[in-house]
Amino acid sequence: MIGLGPLEPLLADDAITDIMVNGPSRTFAEQRGKLVEMPVRFRDAGHLLNIAQRIASAVGRRVDESSPMVDARLADGSRVNIVVPPLALDGACISIRKFARRTIGFRELVEFRSMSEPMARALEIIGRCRLSVIISGGTGSGKTTLLNAMSRPIEATERVITIEDAAELQLQQPHVVRLETRPPNLEGQGQVTQRDLVRNALRMRPDRIIIGEVRGAEAFDMLQAMNTGHDGSMSTIHANNPRDALSRVENMVLMAGMNLPSRAIRQQIAGAVNVIIQVQRMRDGVRRITHVTELVGMEGDVILTQDLFTFEFRGENRDGILEGRYAATGLRPRFADRLAYFGQEAAWNTATTGL
């Protein structure tokens, strides 16, 4: 995208994944997992506002005092969020999450130290065996990147429907239908939410439904889909650990206004979700998978879980890189019958025990 002035070299730099403009004289970028202030300056607040309006108009949106916030997707797939005065007190703020030009699979994630080779093999088996997965993590932790990798084992014969607020997923299969939400127009009409799209997707004969990020009432419809024959569906969620992810899903179901008792909601979650994968961007900038956690059922009102893999932190080396070990717990998963059904039992045992 041309005509963006000082932002153009940052957008062209493949080493940069995120760009954050905090007014005309402060711009930061994420390089190799760490935030760095960049030598980028706009002439004044008006110049920056003009750039922001140019970005918005390119995607058919408007940003000004009457509509001071915009969330959109650029032509190259990058996500952009814009906030302008009077909400942004120090000048317009632009946040850009750049679209990855190359797809990243398990091999690359092992090279990035995000996981070990045995963990990568186990996650590939989880995807191949059509287990339903939620990827949990904070902002910028690599959830979407991991979701893309988890989609790699999906068979070419499966019909997959993806649902996102801003399309980021890069599925390689031939039978993929991509759906994207639509914000309301200036009159407040025409909005299409993720929940609308999930409900409609169920009428489209999907084998799997992949939701880019579940954040509201659509969580209820996602659980319904997972519980009604759409095995292998996946999504991401903002949460700090697997147990927190379960609580967040429960709260989102309550947002749907179904007035279900907590135990009934937890039974739905335990029956629908097989695995939670926790990913974290650590202080050395490396994004690591800290837990691969299986949901094994209910005991009373509590969802029971067991860790299949964990990251064990051991220290920090002289270069400031955190050191640790990705360890398989050796516990037999409850989905062992699914492994046998798909002919993956021996491969799983090799990945988790080395035998």
C-alpha cells in the first residue's frame, strides 16, 4: 500500500510484525519478539491524521471526530486499528498487525524454539485425529500463527469454514470457505456478528468450523457445533492459563443469555473441547507453548484436566534467552480411543515417550 509516508519502510520490512504509532513523534515496532522505538516522525498531527484517513478510506471506512475508531483489514491482509482525537489525546494512534507473507508450520515453530519436535509431532496428531482445540494466550502471543499450523493436518477432502473479525487465517486446503464479520454502517444498521456467522455456518454442511477468536456469545454456538458432529473444530481465546480459558468460555456462554446453570455449561465445555494449548510470549521475546492440556471430564461441578506437555523453565543464559525443557508428562490421554481409530496410537506413543 503506497502513500503512507513514514510507515512505508516499516511495512516493507519483513523483520517487523507489528507497528504502533502513538502520535506524530513516537512510533514503535515489534522486531523478533521485542518492542523497539523506530526513528520515524510525522511532520505534525495533521500529517499523521491524513495518513490515518488515507488508510481508512482505502478500505471504504471513515475516521473523524464523529467516527473516531476504525478496525479494518488492509488489502494485503494486515489488521489495522485507528483511534483519532478527541479520543486519542496526543494525536492519532495507528496499530498495524502485519500479515505474514509466508505460512509458518510446525517445522518453523520448532526452529523458533516455540515447541520441541516431540510436541510438534503430538500437535500434528491432535489435528489429524479431529480433536477439538482451543488455543489460549495473551495479545501477541502467537495464537493465530499456531492456529494456522494446527490446520495443516486437515485433510483436503474436508469442508472447512473459517469465521473471523478480520481475516488472518491462511489455510492451504482446497475446500475452505472464509467468512468475515461486518460492522454496522453509519446509521447503525447491517452489522453481522461472529455469532450470526457461526449459526449460518452450521447450515453450510461443514466438517470443521474454525473461529479466529471467540470473544462473546458465539462461544455457546461454538460448543454446540463441537458437540454435534463437527469434531476437529478450533478457536483461540484470550486467557493466561488453561484453567482461566475454561472460566472465560463459561462467562462467554453466560453472555449468550441462555440462563443455564454453571454445571450444565461446564458439562457442555467438557464434552465439546478435547485440548487447550497455552501459548505465551515470554520476556526474551520468544513465543512458547507452556501447556498442552487435555479435558478429561467432570468431577462434581469441576472440569478435570491433565497436562500432556509442559514447558519447564530452568533459567536464563548470558544472551538473555530463557532456557527450559519441553516435557511430556507421559499420562495416557482420554482420547486414546480416537488415536487408535485414526491409526495414530504408535505415533503418539513415540512422540510422548520415545518408545
